Amino acid sequence: MSTRIIQFGTSRFLQAHVDLFVHEAREAGQAIGPITVVQVSGSTERAGRVAAFGQPHGYPVIIRGLDAGRKIERRISVTSVDGGLSAQADWERLKDLFAADAAFVVSNTGDRGYDVPAADRGATLFSGGVPVSFVGKLATLLHHRWLSDGGPLTVLPCELLNRNGDMLRDAVFSLAAEAGADDGFRNYVEAHVVFANTLVDRIVSEAIEPVGAVAEPYALWAIEARPGLSLPFRHPSVVLTDDLEPFERLKLHILNLGHTYLADIWLREGRAQDETVRAILQDSGLRERLLAVYRQEVVPGFAAHGMADAASAYVDVTLERFDNPFLDHRVADIAQNHGVKIERRIAAFLAWVERAGTRPTAPILRSLVAASGNGTMTTEGSKT
């Protein structure tokens, strides 16, 4: 029985996340993989990367950072990928491989990866050409698998989109309906293709050309359980959970909230343009301000949902990630789209806490949100 993974996306993130996990699982004796990496876009700029996948010696991943307070640096030669394909140039090979040999699908196609252009909509989708979008390609490949009497399949999207599995399944169904697909195709997908909701978390700071990456020690792949789903492999960083929301809330309202809080201070105080997260937290007074927000406003908010211990532990992990001596994460980059981030990371946190029946005092976070809405200056935040 095949255990092949078809991976849509060549990103350094996947190289240092899913692909590395699969390598480590194989090294531990688990029967999973290999992985075929598919370039979705057809961009000539990444043609060299596609060609470099599948070398017998593998590709390098360097893990650098702090782990339980210890500075670590280790290098792994990842050998879980046995080849790369271009969806544009190798479409027929990809169709055959997907129909006959795929057991799992992984994707990471970016924030707009599920967008579908007009060219992929309508009766011609399954006519034989190469669709433009990732969703169009996946729908067409699934349709070809159905026509080929293909077996069950598990789809594990890694795009940072809420309920990503549900979104991707619905997008496939929508395109199939517009293309006039037979009811048998939808029945096949509903009965034999599992679309899982997942959450990924790891900072992959650098690419190594043509293939390879530098990443932090921390990693998470949380996968929400659903009928018919079985994990492709076991790994310390892979978690099967009945509910993704706690993982999403921890990341969004602790790690991401902390980033946005620091960016707000950076903007208001006119700090150095090239200042990094690590450098800004070397200012002891500023570090104490962040700690106060976490301890006095954020953790109590999580406590209202019964997550005080999980939040406190995640704060510790987050601070260690922020202190990574090998990671140069510019605050200027975090400060982009600042108003939107305040809404999603801070205002949404306060609303979530209120839904638990508790109105948090949270004066610092509330003033930051208010300032972003009306443009007035406060002691802890400003409008960008």
C-alpha cells in the first residue's frame, strides 16, 4: 500500500516543517513517504529549486535557537523528498502519480492560495488543460483520481487560514459544480477524501539555495480529528486534537499579540528602523512592559476560558522564541498592516474574553485598540 505524499508548494517552510518531520519519522522506522514536491505556480524563478529536490544526499535543514534555555544548532540532511515536479511542465506525470500513488496531500500555497481566477471556472475545467489555480489543479486531480478508481486520500492543508480543510473542500466542490461534474465525483470525495483542518507554527527564517532552510527549534503541526482521519505518522511536534481553537488562540493572542504590542511601541517611540524583536526586548524596561501585559491582561483572559496554565506555559515558550539569538526578525516587518493586526490579534482577543462572560479590565490593550480606532495617542499605543 502506497504511503506517498504529494506536496503542493516548494516553500522553505514546508522543507523545515512537514518534510523534516517525515524524514525524522522515516529515520525512526515509520512507513511514510516519500514526498513528491509540486511547484504550483510554474514560475521559472523556482525551476532550479524543483530540479534540486530528490538528490540522494537530501537537502540541509539547520535548526538554530534556544531550547529550554540552551543554545542549540544542529544540521540535518533531509531525505524524505524523492523528486520535484512542475505542475505546468509535468502535468500528465502528476495526474498519473496522483491517481495511482498518492496517499496524502499536503499544501502551503500562501495567504491567497485558495483564490480562483475566472479561467478556472466553468465547464472547461476538466477538459484536459492545466488549471491556473491551486484549487483548480486539486479539483482536476481529484476528478482524474475518481475516474481512475483511486482509493482513499487524506488532504492536510497548511495554509494559515481558519478552518483551512473545510475551506479547501468547499472550494473544490464549488469548482466541480461550476464545471458540471457528475454527482458521483462529489460522492467519491465525500466518502473517500478526508480534508483535515490544521494549524502550523514554526519560524523558518532563511532559505538555503537551491533547497534547504534555517529554522527555530519550536515546531507545531496541530491536526483536528474527524471521522476517517488517521495521522500519516507519529512525531513529537504533531498533535491530533478534537479542537483546534485553543491552539489557534494561543498563537494568535500570545505570540502574534506580543508582536503587535511591540510593533505599536516601536511605531510610537520612533525606534531604530532595523530593530529586531530580540533587540527591542533587550531593553529591560520595555521587556517588563510586555511581561506586564502578558501576566496582567492576557493570561487572565485565557483563564476566563479555563486556559490559564496553557497560556502561562505558552508565554514562556514565546519569550524564548523572541530571544532566539540566531533570528533577526525586524519589527518593521511586523508593523506592516498594523491596524488590521490590532483588530485580529488584540481587539478580537478582548471580544473572545467577553464571550466567556467576563469583561476584562485590560487597560493597556483597551487603550491600544481605542487609539488605533480614533487616532489619539495613549501611553501604550498609537494609530499607524
